[in-house]
Amino acid sequence: KDKANKPIWITEGEKKALKLIQHNRYTIALSGVWNFKAGKDSESSEEDKELFLELREFNWKGRNVYLAFDMDLWFNPLVRQALYILSFNLVGLGAIVKFVSWDKSNKGIDDYLVNLSKQEKDLESELTNLEDSAKDLRHFAQPEHWEEIKKALLKVNITQLKAKELVNAIAQK
């Protein structure tokens, strides 16, 4: 957690994380898209309601973070909102957030990798290609995501300057 030079993947689900770990990727599994934080009605600290302490304790400054949520993010606005809130929190801590996507006929990264292995593809090369083609916020955000982006910006405790940077990055699209 202290070595910011080590990229981290964050995925939705333990099986997906285990599949990535099998291929030598440092991975954090969220048991659901919102499980990077405590619920608003929880008795947890206010900081945990934004991002759990266990995640805040990582050294994120300059670290590449690959967010690999399931492909339902393309049609489920609540999944997108969770994805943007998590990404904005990580950007606020200095992470270099990249969004990973793959063939939409595969729901999760684990499905995608299993199907590639059935085709006898080199999974290490395929993962490297996914990392190399991962998009930053400016290239990932779509105009139809704007509502989720606005909601995420309102729910994240980041400086005004960082919020302005995020909005400018999205607006350049």
C-alpha cells in the first residue's frame, strides 16, 4: 500500500480480483460498486462515508489505478455514479485514474479473460493491452454521463481547484 510505483486494479467482485491476481496484478476487490465507502446512515466516521480508512491509508500520489467495473456501467447510471465518485476520491488523493473497458459481450474482467484463454490468447499481453488502452477521465466520460458526473462532484469532498480540474478535463471532450 505504501509503494505508489505499483499500479493497482480496483474491480467489482472478489472473483474478478482473484483472476487479476492470478496474472500478477495488484488488485482490490469491492464486494459491490458502492463498497469503497460507508453508507450515509452508518455510524462510521464522516471520512469513511467518502472513502474507507483502509483505502485512504494507501499512498495514491502518482499511482496508476485501473478501475475495472462490470460492463453494466454503460447502461446503469448508479454504477456510473459509484465509479465516478470512487475515481474523484482517488484523484483527490493524487492517483492517476484510468478506466478499463473490454468487449461488452463479457460482463466482467474475469469473463473477458476466461473467454480469451479459451481462444488460447496470451493473457499477459492482453492485460498489458488493456492497461495501455485504459482511458483517463477526459477520454472515458461521455456526454450522457454528465448527470452522474455532476452528482459525483457534489458528493466528493475535494478542493475547489481539483473539482475545477476535473470539470475542465471533462469539458475538453
